[in-house]
Amino acid sequence: MKRKKGNADRLTAGAWWSRNRWSCVILAAALVLFIVVRMAAVTFEQPQPRGDEYAEYETGVVTDILSDNTEADTVADGGYRGEQLLLAQVRSGQYKGETMQVYNYVGPLYGQPLKVGQRAVLLISTYSDGSHTATVYEYDRAVGLAVIVGLFLLATVLVGGKVGAKSLVALAVTLVCLFGVLLPALMKGANTLLMTFIVCAYVAVVSLTIVGGVQKKSVCAMLGAVAGTALALLFGLLAQALTRVDGLRIEDVEPLLQLRQTGTPIGLRGLLVGGIIISALGAVMDVTMGIASSLAEVHAANPQLSRRELFRSGMNIGRDMVGTMTNTLILAFLGSGFTLILYLYSLGLSFRQLMSSAYVSMEVVSGIASSVGVILSIPLTALITAAVFTREKQQS
């Protein structure tokens, strides 16, 4: 009996390998490619020794409030202004365990009053004579963020099951590629548009392989996702040329200009379209996988459908996705800049003035270009899927 069980196990393992070997090959090749690109994108330099004067960010806990003159701000809705003198025990770094006086400066746009027992991030400055001072940098949100992330992970696994767990792995791959490859490469002067597109195409292929494996439908979704992302890039370039907006008009780009002044060769003019590619990627993968999976089911239920009939079914399915997906992208962009849009609206600007604003134009361009990439990926994916699934029938 034990021998039969072992044979069954070997057969199961063999069947698993037969079914997933191409997924393993693609993921292994993707891992090798990631390592190579990562090594090329990052220069491994020895950290520079710090000088006699330096600053560090450490965690601490408020143990006492020595003085507090903070008061509610009559202008800011629910905000405060003033300062506190606190006693805080340092919980990390070279001053761990030490209790020191800490100033907490509060304004409507920064900081908040702290209470005894609350955690904060401390900016500790050390001087050449060995003395040091500390101020509150910000409330320590690490615990709250960890709880939120934990709830997200739990909900994804409970609702999505095995597929949800695979999607989390794909999300981790996406984050590693963005922060481990794309950003370091851009900081070294890589072409913004080309590098962003390559990384996004890589993410699409690896993510869809992890979630769906190497099947006909997932391969069709990969091709459709890469094509849709490329179309979003091209339409973004066209819209950028027509509206005459570029990466130099993006909010908070001034620190990047300062980086260029210090010799960092980061490319700024491609940032707008690069952001469009990244923002469109998730929606494009969602739509293409939905179309490909639906057409695979349709073909399985009725293998006699012609290529045109299967393509028409894909278009019918895609039209139902267009409305909600387009609204999702447009509202996401408008929501990210809602406060500034509200401010511009309060100025009583005419429609022409509002649309001529560089910021509003960039939001419109970003939302529409991403939506165009998603919309055009629908017929492309439907066409590719219909061609792949009816190829044997056409040949016979």
C-alpha cells in the first residue's frame, strides 16, 4: 500500500510538472533577467562615512508633557497650532533607552499634538561636541499602516483563496520591480519612457504567469496587456504634444530639479507619460485577463464558433467593462488632485482658464490616455484570443 501511495505521489508530481513546466521556465527566466537588470541598474558603492555632525530618524515614546501651548486653529478644520515640550524615551538607534527633551512644533499643515504613551518618529541631531537635540518629525504611523496592510492581506486571501494568494505574490513582484529596478535605473539616467515600458511589460508577463499559469488564455492576456500598455504610451505622447505639458509641470517636481543640479542624471520630461503607463497597467491586465478568460469559457462551451463570432463575443463582453473601468481611471486621477481642483474652482475661473491650467490639463491627459490604453486593449485581446482559440479549426 505504501508503495502504491508513493507511485501516486510521483504521478501527481509528474502531472504537476507537466502542467506547470512552462510557468516555471518563464518565472525562472524572469528571475534571472531581474537579477541581471537589477545589478546593472544599481551601483554598489561603499556607504560614505558620516561626519562629526549628522541627523538620524528614530522611534520614541512620549513619557511626559512638560509644557503645551497648542490650541485649535480657527482657520484649519480640526487643525492645531503651537508647540509642546515633551519627554520621550528613544526606542531605537544609538540613543536607545535614553530619555530626552523633545520639541513638537504643530501647525495646520504639519504635526499634531501628542499625548503620553503615543509613539513618534524623532529627528535626533548630533553635533561635533557630542551634544544632541531632538524634535518630533511626525507621529509614528507604522503600527496603523501594518494593521491596514494585514487586513488587506487577510481579506484578499479569505475572499480570493488560492487565486488571491497568487495575486499577492504578483503584487509583491510589481513592487519589487518598481522600487528595486525602475527607480534606481531612472536615478542613473535611464530613458524614462523606455525603461518604464520595459518594466511594466515585464510585470505584466510575470504577474499573469503567476496568476494564470502558461495557458492559451493567459498568453493572450499577456499579449493584449503589453499591446494596451504600448498604446497608452503612444496616446500619452500624442496628448502631451497637443497640450504642451510635460514632466516639468508635475507637482512636486522641484526636488527632482534640485537633484539634477547636484549631478543626478534623472530624466524629467518623460515622467508624465511614464506615470500614465504605470497607472494604466493594472487596469489593462484586469481587462485583458477578463476578456481572455471569458472567451476561453465561451469557446469551451461552443467550440464550433468561428473566429469572427468569438471576436464578436469578446467585444460584447468588453463593452460592459468599458464604462466602469473608464470611470475608475478618470475618478482615480481626479480624486488624487481633488483638493487643488477644489481650490481652482473656488477662484471662479472660467472653463477655458480651468482647462488651460497645467495641472488640470495633466490630470485630464493622464486619465484619458490611461483609459484609451484600456479601451483599445479590449479589441486587441479579443482579436488575439479569437485567433489563438480558432487556429486549429481554421487549419483543419
